[in-house]
Amino acid sequence: MEWKWKTIIEPFKIKTVEPLGFTTREERVRLLEQAHYNLFNIRAEKVLIDMLTDSGTGAMSADQWGGIMRGDESYAGARSYYNFEEQVRELTGLREIIPVHQGRAAEKILFSVIGGKGRYIISNSHFDTTRANVEYSGAQAMDFPAKGALDFDKTAPFKGDADVAAMERFIKDKGAENIPLCVMTVTNNSLGGQPVSMANLKKVQELCRRYGIPLFLDCARFAENAYFIKLREKGYNQRPVKEIAEEMFELADGCWMSSKKDALVNIGGFLAMNNAEWAQKCRQLLILTEGFNTYGGLAGRDLEALAIGLREVLDENYLHYRIRSSAYLGEGLIKKGVPIVNPPGGHGVYINAKKFLPHIKPQNFPAQALACALYLEGGIRGVEIGTLMFGRRDAKGNFIAAPMELVRLAMPRRVYTQSHIDYVIEVCGSLAKDKKKIRGLEALEVSPILPHFTAKLRPL
Ligand code: F0G
């Protein structure tokens, strides 16, 4: 349906409700202290608006809950598996389909098979678990974001694109034989949930084909990416999003999906490819770590809900509401003087903490300080994407800051309404007035792998 009105209406009615976690400011002061200024340690009941992630936090539809009841829990050959397989194959066109319990399980399995020392995985940008799994295998994860992707003030339609020329220089330098895979993350989560254009995907595919490097999609948010292509790329305006998504997958030799995003489920994922030899090796690891080929760490009911979600997510009324909601949040923040990554991403808005809090040095985690301040001010939970997540020490122990300091406010799917978003804008506006009072943090404990999940900090 053409939507000519400014008001964003949620394209659903609400049948089941959950209370929000109201707390007082005094409580939040204490809770932050107890959590060592790490919002992963706060009980969800103590969060009012939870924008930590859009992963597994969505609301399922009545149809999906119906699927949950129909789930076939047979150990081998369950009907739910075949429903899932058919749906994934229809969307992706790929032959070998391997269920896993979530995205990183697919990554662990795939990179155990194709990674290893001396190898490089190239990408527009690896998500943090992808990078961690590549590096854990001994390989190196190399990012080639589009020029200007890190210029957060500049608006461009497809800032998730890869820099194809830089990729090619790297391939020539290291040798294609040392690069077992190129992965395009759609949308590009680490750099603001920005979409990748079909034109760029085609160029990357052409490059990969020329050098004999398989191309995979990390397709957690494929439907949002396809909708952005429809909105922003020439020639796609009249095409159904489903067709656009299928065209994206046609370019790939494989993919993996954290289905906790665009399959609208609370748990689930898959790995899919055409290479039967890789698939066979992956399935051996699947049985070792996840489960038998036809359930891969999921219950039959999860597979059923996943299959339905993959269809529902391509509903254009839903996608309109989804993408407009993020844009509305972004526009609201800008009006309140809060700098964001422009334009707003698909699954949320990323506040540019480096610009917002120039008085806090990178080693004092400006984005983490801002995330804590947002919780303190209004019970809102976002996530840091900055030096806590990506900061490093070089061989001599010198501190290396992350290139960006962002706080991601991710939008769970079909969960919050426009008034919740108005509240978030109001709280951010209030913080903006007193931002000089926000103090940096110092690290007490930081682990080498995925440090942001477990780090302990204290205010300066
Ligand atoms: N790839 C991308 C692009 C992701 O965003 C995620 C997860 C994964 C892979 C890993 O999948 O969580 O199912 O194991 N992103 C979540 C987030 C955690 O908050 O952005 P998973």
C-alpha cells in the first residue's frame, strides 16, 4: 500500500503485552555500579527501553506462534526441517542448507573449515563475532569499507558498500590462493547498519569471479538491505523487495544468517552454500558441535517459526514501518543536537560519541560513557561500538583506539511503538543539554576476545 501520511503506524495490532522495567534514578546509580558500568550486566527487568540489540529481541506473529505449535520434534527428518529448507532454498537458491542455533555457530563452523594461519578473509566490514571467529581460526579478517564510510556526517545512499579497488589491490598483494572467501555483510552492521547497493554487490562478485574467490553474504539483515535498494537505487523502485532479495542472493556462492534479525525469530540461523565439499566438512562439525543435519541446535518449532519469518519479513508494509522508524529516531536526535551516523541505519541509529563528547579521550571510552549516561538518565540501554569493543594494544603494548566511538540504539522488530521512540528522543535531548557533565571511564578488567561482553569499568 502507498503510504502518503507522515505518521508511522505500526502495521500490526498488539495481542500480548509485557510490562516495561521502570526504575528510579537512585536505583539506576546503584545498578550501574553493581554492573561495573557494563550494560550487559544489567538485568533486563531494570531496563525501560532496551535497544541493546535487534538480535532475537523481536516479537513473533500469531502465524509464527501457530508454527511453534505445529513444530515437528523428530530427531531426524522432521517436517519442520523440510519447511525450513524449502523456504531458505526458495529465497537463496543455494543447494546445501545447514541449520545452526545462531549466526556465530555458522561462522565458527565455516571458518574452522576454510580459515587457518596465513589466510585472509576479505569483507566490506566483518561483524565482531565474524572477525573473532576468523581470527580464532588463525586467519586474518580484512575490512574494505567504501571511501567515506567513516565520514559519519556525510549522507550517502550506500555507505555499506565495499571499496572494490582496495580489495583488488589486496588480492594482488597477498595472492588469491590465500583468500578462501570474500564476505559482504548486508546491511553493514559495524559501520552504522548502512546498506550495500546491488551495483556494488555486482562489482564485488565480478572481482571475486575473476580471481576465483567464493563470495558469501552475511545476510542477517538481507530484507532491510533489499528495501533500501528499492528506495535508493536506480531501476529498483517498482520491483518487489522479494525479487530484489533474490537478486542479491543470486550473486553469492553461499551465505550465513543470524536469523535472530530478519527471520523475525528469537533464536536460529543457517549456513548455506553450493560447494558440496565444504558443506560435507561443515556438516561433520555441525554434528560435533550443534546437532544432527536436520535440526542443527534448534528445536523443530524454531525451524518452523524461522521459515514463516523469512516470508513475513519481505512484507513491504512491515519494511516501510521498520525503516521509517529508524529514520524518525535519527531525525529526532539530530533536531536535539545529538550527532549520529548519517543517514540512520536500517536496524537502528548510531550516536557519534566522538563528536558528542569531545572532552573524553578514547582511552576513557567516550561511547561506553555515553551508553551508561543514557541508562542513568532514562533507563535506555544501547551498546558501545568503539574502543571497548575494538580497541587494541600493539606488540609493544601501546594503546590503539578504535576508529569510531559509537553508541548503537538498535530497534527490536515489532516491539516498540512511535511513543517509545519519542521518549528516547526526549531523553537524548535532555542529555545533550548537560553533556559536559558526562565523565569518561577507566578499564579495570578487559578480556582479549570480545572484551565488551565482560569488561569491568569505573568512572574517572
Ligand atoms: N553477523 C552480523 C552482521 C550480525 O549482526 C551478527 C549478530 C552476527 C553475524 C552473529 O550472529 O548473534 O546470531 O550469533 N549481531 C548481534 C548484534 C549480536 O547485536 O548486532 P549471532
